[in-house]
Amino acid sequence: AVARAEREAASVSAARVAPFVAARPAAIAACVAAMVVACFAIAAPEMAATQWRRFVQPFEDTAPYSLVTILVEPGDARVAYGAGLDILVRTEGPPVERVDLVLRGENGADEVLPMFADGDGDYRTTLASIIAPTHYHVRADAARSQGFHIDVVTVPRLENLRVRIAPPDYTRMAAYEGPLPPDGIAGLLGTQVTVEATSNRPLSGGVMQFVGTSAGDGGADDGASPEPLMLEPLAAGADTVRGSFQIERSGTFELRVIDVAGETSVDAYAGTIVVTEDQRPFVRLLRPKQTSLAVPTAIIPVQWSAEDDFGVAHLTLFRSLNASQWLPLTLPASVPTERQASGMIELPLAAYGLEPGDEISLFVRVEDNDPAGAKGAESNVAKIRIISQAEFDSMMERQYTFEMLASKYRQVQRRLAALKAMNKRLQKNVADRPADAEIDPADREALEALQKRLAKDIEELSALAKVALPFDLDQALTDDLERHIDRLREAAEALDESAGKPSLKSGELAEALADLARQLQDAGEDVAAGIMPPIEHLEAILPLLAAEEAFIELARRQRDLAERIAALEGNQDRDEPARKARFRDLALEQGDIHRRLDDLLTEIEERADQLPDDEKLETLRETAKRFAEDVRDTFVFEDMAEAESWLAGSNAPRAASAAMTAADKLDLFVKKCEGGQGMQGAGCECLGFGPSLAKPMQGTIAQLLARMRGKGNVGSGMTGQGQTGMYGQLPVALGMLGGDGESDDAAGPPGAASAPGGPDRPNTVTAFGPNTSAPTTRHEAPATYRRRVADYFRRLAEDLEENP
């Protein structure tokens, strides 16, 4: 039966079981519905798409369809904690009356913010200080945009970095506090550095990694990786972290902070760490000069100046006699914390039993206060050769040429002026007393002082008149000087006679003082009108004449150099290094002549401008300026520069040709100088004195120039310090010539300075060294700048005269 039933069921067809006619209505309905949906999608695709999204994604925030399209920028966004966000909206379709931004927080509450129109269909608003994630959408009338999400990035951001760099205590330097320096962190070994980093979020710490460091003091990288510096917050939840370290090596660093959530900042502060070096100190031996001469009884001033970048700790003077063992002597220094130290001590040579021919060597050593190990430096060695007093006197008398002549007669002026001032003060006191009254004891004391001073001055001026100087002008003026001394002696005798009366009245004393005042006034006017004009005239023109002599000397040096360069031609077989060294030396010598000639011509122009406004000097002024201008117009400097260039290239023939051309050009001006057409001839022509003084003046000029040539110092400067120091007792004649007429102590001539300790100490003077064309101080600044400074002070003096 079962089998038969199975066979019967298998014979029944599917169409008989489920005929298609029964499913036809449902199929027709489904097709009709699909056609309706398709027609709707074709007619309103945007609406259909919107509805489709809302249908298939029921849990998504899909905005309902609207004729108004709202475009939002930036849509979904990520912002840093506490930062702001600009939201831009553009509407398309029918115009809208209002656009709002709807914010939905984590609690589900909505906050509506109006948006501001920013053009045709554009709207804008700004969300400030976003500190929590939020959702938002934009609505306009009945339309709204889809929803967007704003994520808050909690990674901290570095906002500020401040450092405090405190140098080691021994430097006594103030600590630096402020932003990270542009050049990074720099300091000595042991410098304490404190860093403070500020973020936009509460911080739990920070880390400062040291990268690519190397050992300090220029050492190479030892491969060691320094431990990072961990920074700690100032307080729980603070937005600033701090850390400190000591500078031990150079390198770079990177600093990051970590917030309370454990997030590390993406951005970092990076910079360099540089170990600076404690420089070596520096010391100079100011006196005595490197080459000095002294008599066995002189007192040598040893003056030094030392400095260091952080502090001078120790100063030591080393002495040696005749190349014997160096003996140290600790010098008094400032407090070791001072960066500069200077001072002076005296070496009494008389205590050492020295003799002419002995030689003393000195130098100073300085050490700094570096706690890691003192660094030192030493000055140049100064050598003092001992000479006899006779040799010293001879050298000093050759040194002071014009100063001896001018000082002798200026001293007369100063003494007369001092006597006149004393007499005037006493006259004023006596004038206040009744004429028949006895003189006051104070007036009697002042009268005695005046008498003593007058007698002393007459005695010293008489001795001064007997000092015969080797100049024709001195011999011509000595008679006038003795005549004025005789007048003073007569006035002194008259005053003594009046003062010797037992009952001297104030009126009688006033008459005696008036007579003395007339005598002093007449003597002063005679000296000012008859003696000083030729002296002052010589003083005005002599620097220019000396400059001409210096030019002649430079021309001779150029000719000698050209001949020595020419001797190098054809001498090719010599040792090459020695030949190159000689070329180098000759190039340096040519450059020195070049610079000296340029400075000399500039100085000639300066001296010409400084001549007094006197018609008699106009010819000399014009001659001097024309001389300097003509020398420059010959292009002699270009020839010297060319010779120097060829010497640098070891080209002897071309260098010799250029040097010889320069020498020929200079010789043309030398012939003019020697022929009386130069400044010496113009200087003699402008003297303008009577027959009694014209010839002595010309002879004195020749004698002064001859003395300068004889001592090898034909520079334009007439006084000042040179390269050789001279120490000893001034000759009697020079001591008398240097008196100022107002002190009982005799001083040296111009340029001399008494050694400290009192009038009994030997005077210390400084003389020119060999081949010194001008005082050293004249060459500390370029000649062109000296001229500008001179012009400035000249204009300033004129303004002061007009507006006192």
C-alpha cells in the first residue's frame, strides 16, 4: 500500500498541485507596485533617494527631504581640546529666512545657535573653546541638514616654554629667565638649567630627550646615551611642568608633555645645548716698555693690566737679571671675583747694585678663577738695559729739541703771571684798609710770601738765563730775557725797601704794590710781544717742516727697497722657501711704506688746516696742501700697491719696475724740498720778523731739523711717547726748563712724568725709539678718521665761541 501510494504521488504533476492561475493576481499587484515606485523615483529622484536611505537605514540620522539643500563645512571634524571651530553653511533652492545651528550634547539636550549671513546664501558661525565631543546639524525653516559629529582631540599641545639658565657661582653672572633663546641653551659646564613647559590641558608630566650629544670641551661623542629628564607638574592638574638639569655636554634636545589621560603631545620643542668655554685670561705689561733704558739709580714703575671673562685670581711678576733664573713675585691683585685687575709697583734699581751693561727682563703671568683648573697667560717680556748717567743725559738732551727752547721762555711767562696774581690779591686786601692804618698781620704775612716768591723767581730765572741752548734764536733772545730779569730785580729791591720800614702804613704798601704791578705788567707785555711771537711762530710751522723731513726719509726708504727688489732678479737658484720668505718680507715693507706715506700726507693736510689765521702763514698753508695733493695725483700709491701685489706673487722684475717707478716719483718731490721750493722754503719766507730775528729764526729751523735727522726721528710729531722707555734723573738743564713757576718741585719737560713718591724720586721720561716717525698714539686710529674728529672739534670750538 505504501509503495502503491508513492507511485501514485509521483505520477501527479506540479501544475495540478499549485496552478499558476492562483498566483497571478499577486504577481500583477507586485509589478504594478514596482512600476509606481520606479515612476516616483524618475519623477523625484532626490526625494526617492532620501526616502530610500531613511527606509534602509532606519537608525541613521538622515534628514527628511526638502526643497532647500543645506551644504555644511567642515561636516565631521576633529579639534584640539579647547580650540575653536568655524562652521560654514551654503543653502541652495528657495531662499530661507533663518538658519540655526543645533548642538546636541552628551546629555541629549539641544542648544540652538543662530548663524550669521555671510553673502548670498552663505552663513557662518564659530564654536569657541570646545572641550567635549558633540553632535550638530543645521536647520533652515522646515529643512535641516544631516547630523555631524565633532570629536575632541585630547592630545596636549605645547603652548609655551620658558627656561632659566643660571651660570656657575664663580662667574658672578646673573641668571637668564625667559623664552628659549634663538641660539638654544648655552653655558659653561655646571650651568643649572630649569625648563617650564605649558600646555592647553592638565598635565601629568613631561620628558626631555637628549639626542646626538657629545662630550663637553670639544670632545668626541663617547656613544653614551644620556638619561632623559622627567618633568613634573607644578601642582596636581596644573597645565605647567618643570624640570632641571646641569649642562655637561653639547648636543640637541626634544621636549614633549604628557596629559592626565596619558597622551603625549605630538608637537615638541627642539633646540641645541652648547657648552661654552671659559676663555684664557689676558695680561699686558704697560710699563716699562718692551725696550727700555735706565740708569742704575732709577726707580722703574712696573704697571700691568689683566682681564678675564669671569675673574682674575692670581698675578705674578717674573724677573731675571742678565738671563739668570726667573724669580717670581706675587703682585697685588683685586678681589678674585673681579674681571679686571690693574696696578703698579716700583723696582728701586739702586738696591740691586746694577752697573751699566746689565739687563733686567720682566714679564707678568695671570691666572683665572676657573674651579676646574686655573688657566693662565703671560705678557710680553720687557727688557731694561742699564746705561750710565752721562749717556742718559746725552740722549735726553737730544730728545727734547724744540720743547727745550719753548719751555725756557714760557717759564718766564708763567712766573710773571703767578707773581702778578699774588700781587693783585694783596692789592685787593690792602685797598680795603684805611690809608693811614698800620698794615694787618695777615697782609704782612702775604707781603713776606710775595717777597720770598719774587726773590726765588729772580734767582731761578737768572739761572735759567745762563742755560745756553744750541739754537741761534736762544742766543738772540737771551739779552731780552736778562733785561727783564734786571727789571724784576729793581722792582724787588723797591718792594723790599718799602716793606723794611718799621711802621709801614697801608697807603704806603698800596703804592709799592702798584709800582710792582706796573713793572710786572710791562715785563709781561714785553715778553708777550717781543719774546713769545717767534717761539709761537716756530711752534706753528715746525710740525709741517718736520713732516717734510719725514717725507724725505720715506722717499729714501722707497728707493732703498726698490734697489733691493731689483737685486732679486736673476737670483733663481736660491732655496725656494727662503726666496718666498724674502718676497713676503719685502711685500710687508712695501705695504708699511704705503701706509706711512698715506698717513703722512693726511697729517700734512691736517697740520695745514690747523695753522693760525695769519696772512704770513697763507703761503705755507697753500704750499703744504698743494704738496700733499700733488703727491697723490702722481698715482704713487697705485704703483706701491702694484709692487706689493707682484711681490706677493714672487714676480721680481715687475715688482722692481713698479717700486722703482714709485721711488722716481717721490724723488721729484724730494728735489723740490731740498731746493727750497717745499714747505721749508715757504716756512722760512713766512717768518716776517725784523733783521735781528730773521736770521736766527732760519738758523734755528735748520738746527732743529738737523737734530731730528741726527737722532733718526724725523716724524711730524714733536712730543709724545715712542717705542723706547727711558728712566732716570733728568739732566740739570732739563729739570730747570721744566719748572712751572708755581711749585717748589721741579718737573721734567713736556712728556716727562715724575715717579710717584715725592720730589726726591728720579723723574721718569719716555723717549722715541729708533725709526719712529710719529708718536705711537697718533697711529691708534686711521688718519682719515683723525681728520674727521679734528674737523668736528674745530666746528665745536667755533660754535662755543659764538654761543658761550
